[in-house]
Amino acid sequence: MSAASPDGMSVLELLAEGAPAARFEELLRAARHEEASDDTLAELDQAVRLASRVQALISHAQQREAGLAALVDTAHDLILVHGMDALLHEIARRARRLLNFDMAYIGLRDADGEGRASSIRAAEGETTSLSVGLKTDDDSGLGGLVQRSGAPAWSPDYLTDRDIPHLPDIDAVVRAEGLHAILAVPLGYGTTVFGTLYGADRKVRHFTPDEISLMRSLGKLAGVAIERARLLEETRAEVTELELDTSRARSSLDVQRRVEAAYIRLIDLVLSGCDPQTLAEAAVEELSGALVVRDCLGRTVVVTGTPPELAEDDVLRWTYDAHAAGCPVPMSEGGWVAPVTAGGENLGAILLVPDEPLTDGFGVRLLQLTARAVALILLLQRTSTVAHDQIRDELLEELLSDIPPQPRQMIPRARRLGISIDEPHVMVVARPEGGPEGRAAAWASSYAHRVSGLMRFRDGCVTLLVPGEDPLAAATAVSRELAPLVGHPVTVGAAGPVSGPGRVAQAHREALSCLEALTELGNLGGVATPQQMGFLGVLLSETHDIGDYIEAVIGPVLDYDTQRFTELTRTLDAYFSSSTSPTRAAASLHVHPNTVSRRLERITELLGADWQDPERALDIQLALRLHRTRRTLQHRQAASRAVGDTGSQAPQGAEAQGSGV
């Protein structure tokens, strides 16, 4: 600067040099010291003030330039950050450095929260553990104002500011951190606001418009970065899922290829004429473990390896479950049971106890295909005397139809199926009172094959035509096997025995009548036959065979009288007629009471000790009345025949006498 007196040019020189404000003050003092004129001093003072304004503008521009440069650096750095948590911490750190805050933190809306709530996800400069994880809502705090308006909100002294809706939890954290001034700006993308960026000081601070604007710009930049990170995470998750799907698809394809190769090998063995043992051994090479093949009767056909001991009832239950499901089902100890079927016919089952649990689809799928190969072998090995269940079902349907069967055609057809329909058979109709129907149907198919009978499953009822002469024994056997299997009581009606195809439909109707009678009487889970049901059986039987009923109830007494010429039947009738009084019975019979007592003892030996129980006593009285009525009718018929014979002989005698005269 020249040694001349200070003037406006001196101020410009200082301004060009970038001199500090103190040099301008020294210039004014020098002018006053040299006693410059008032006009010069006024001009110099005006120049100094203008220079100060220019310096302020330059400083402001420099600050804005530094802020923008910091934002550019921040944008560059945020692009390089991977992971949402790391990005949030970087944003908070940048906000704290950008405006020299004591603390900065970020709140984001809860994606799965109810209502409008946010949580503090990241913080920088905190002194307690209360801030991160703090829950806020849109009805309180600066964050609530920002979320509702989408514009910045601030307070120079938060706790004393009454214009802000306070929340005790937020105030407690602010107080614990020792914060005063807080500035909050929205985080968002486009028109969507999904969070809030906070900057706070531990002293009272009045934020300038430039600071608010710079913080708002950082919020917009951070919002874009957060949205980018979120989309990137979603994309990575989708890529990961696609990779998993691709891996699963490849694994599934590999399994399918392995299964196909193994199945082709098994089918080749079947077509080459191998036996079930060879097929099972080939399957075990792929499956590894112990394998058992059972036929429809539950008999073991093939065993490979050393299977564990299993309870027969459990094996039967698992087998029927597999047939009901139509696919392999697991059993205890990691084993599996696969049904062996052909056209709905139960041919048996395969039991596999693998060395290691079947964790992928290969083992289960190959086991199912092995069961099909076994079914194919069993079908190929069948003789001409064995037919499919469909043919057996058709035969039973014809026997049960209202069309009278032709014995000459029906009997040979049944014999070709292994059914001797001309020999005694009994009809059994069983109705499970609950449980899986598929299990009952599978059991019925197996049972019919086992006993060389016929079966039908319809409307929840199992119909069986099985060889035998005792319907009660057959019904009891069915109930004893089927009830534990389905886990519910089984109501059973039976009838027979019948021989020949002509009476099968009649026996079926009688068995159904017994079943319906048990239902009406509330005796669910019971077993009944027409013979067992006493006089009800006479009503239920279509033949109304009174003689069979009398024979079943008092036959031993009648036979004893016939063989030994005793009067036990007459004594029994008199005993009931006298209200079961031996004394009055003796009087009506004109014998001593001791005689009646001895006869009653003999009757007890013949009929059993319970013959005087109310139910049996009713049957005995009815049988006695039917016996007495039948004898009366027989005597009348005999007398009518005798009179007819006499009348037809009288004219012959007269004619003879006339001819003699």
C-alpha cells in the first residue's frame, strides 16, 4: 500500500490482498490520525463497510462451496457403502461432520408395524444406549412434524419448546443425552417419506437457513442412497432365491435322473423274467437297507438284509394306511411302507428299513417305483385261476342283484376265481363307526383274498361273502380284526350259511336287517345274526323258519323227550304257565313237587344255567308256544287226511257189497 493518505483505493488494495478485517480498521485509524477531512473519512468508512460486506459474501460463498463439496464427497462415499446398517451409520457420521453436530441419528418407519411408527436405527455421537431402538410415532416430536409435513423442523432448545408435541420417552432420551438444539429433515424418495435424519447439539443453537438447506440436501441424498440400498438388498435376496431355486431344480433333476436310471434297471430285470428276490436285491443296492415284500395275505414273500422285529398289528396298520394313501408312508424307526397295487387291487406291500433316513426324494420315489415293479412281477406270475378284483367285484354284484343267478354259469365262474360258491358260505356286513374308510377298504380286500371269499366296500360298509357255516363266528372274527385297525367300534350283521348262488342275495338282506336292528336298538359295535337275536331273528329272516328257531331255543329238551320218552317239554310249559312255581306246576301235572324239581334240574343241564334269565325265558316261552301251535296244526292236518282217506274208501266198500248181492 502507498504511503499516501488512506483512501478508497487503499481499501480495494486490501480487499484484493484478502486482508483480514483488522487491517481495514487500522486503515480507518490511520486516516483519523492524519486528520483527514470529514469527506475523506466518510468515504473511507463507506468503503470499509462495503469491503466487509464483500468479504462476508466471499466467506458465505466459500462455505456453500465447501458444503457442496462435502455433499459431493458424501454422495461418492455413500455409493461405495454396502449394507443397510453400514449405510445408515455413514449417513449419520456425515451429517454430524457436515454441520458440526454433537450427535446425529436416523429414524426409519417400521415396515411391519401397526399404525404410523418409526424406530431409531443408527446414531453417531451418542453417550447412552437409549437412542438406538427408540420407538416414535407421527403424533409427537420433531420426527412427527417432519413425517406429517414432509418439511424440515427444528428447535434451538427442544425440551423448553412448547410448540412441539412432546412424548415422555423421547424427552427422557433427549435429557439423558444432554441435547438442546435439534434439527430434523425428511428422508425419502420422490414423494414418499420413509424416515427422518436428525442433527443435535448439546447447547442452544439457532440454525441458519443455509444450515437447514444443507441438511435438507443431505437428507434427500441420503434418501436416494437408502432407497438404492433397499432395492439392492431386495435384488440380492431375489438373486439368492433364484440361485436356491436353480440349485433345487438341479438337485431335483439329478434325483429324477437317478430314479429313472434305477427304475429302468428294475423294469429290465422284470422283463427279463427275474423273480421277486432278484428284484428286491437290485432295489436294495440303490436304497441300502433291509427290504421285505409281503403279499396281500400278509405273508412274507421276500426278505433282504436283516429287518428289525416289528409288531404284526403295527405292520398291518401301516400297510392299510399306505394303501389308503396310495403312496409310501413312514413307520417307526425311520422305516417306510409302500403299497403294491395293480388297478386298485391290493397285491401286498413293501417294507423298507434303510441304513440311513431317507432325507431326499430319491429314496421315497424309488421305493414307490420298486413297489410298481414288484406288482408287475406278481401279476406276471399269476396263474389263470387268479383274477383281478374287478372280476371278483362283478361276480359279487351279480350274486347280490335282484336278477336270479344261473347256477350252471355262476358256479364255474366262481371256481375259476378260487371261490366254491356251491359250498356253505356266510354273509357278513360290517360298518365301522368312524376311522379312515381307505384303511377299512384295504383290509377288506386283503381279508377276502386270505379266506378265499368275495368283498365289496360301499357307503362305508364292508360286505363279505366268506366260506363257513357259523355266521356268528365269522362276524366275530371280522369285528375282532377290523375294530382295532380303524380305532372305532364296528357294528356287524351276519346271516347264513347258504350254499349255491341262489340264496346269497337273501342272506345279504338278512345280514343288513341284523345290522339295521342293532342300529335301531342303539347297540353300535355289536354283532348279531338272525339265530342270535332270538324271535327277532324269526322276524328278520326272509324264510321265517319256525322250526330252526324252535330247535335253536329248546331243541335239546325236545330231543331228550323223544329219545327217553320223558315229559320235560310238558313240565317246562307247565312251569311257565304257573308263573314259575314248581308247586303249582306239580299240581297241574298231577305229580309230586320233587318230581318237578328233578325235571327242572335236568332242563338246566340241557339248556344251561341261564335259561331262566328274562331274555332267554322269553325266547323259551315263545318257542314252547310255537311248538305247541305247530303240533296242533300238524294233528289237525293228519286228522283231515285221515277223514279224507276214509271218505274215499267208503264208496268202494259199498260198491263191493252191491256187487256181492
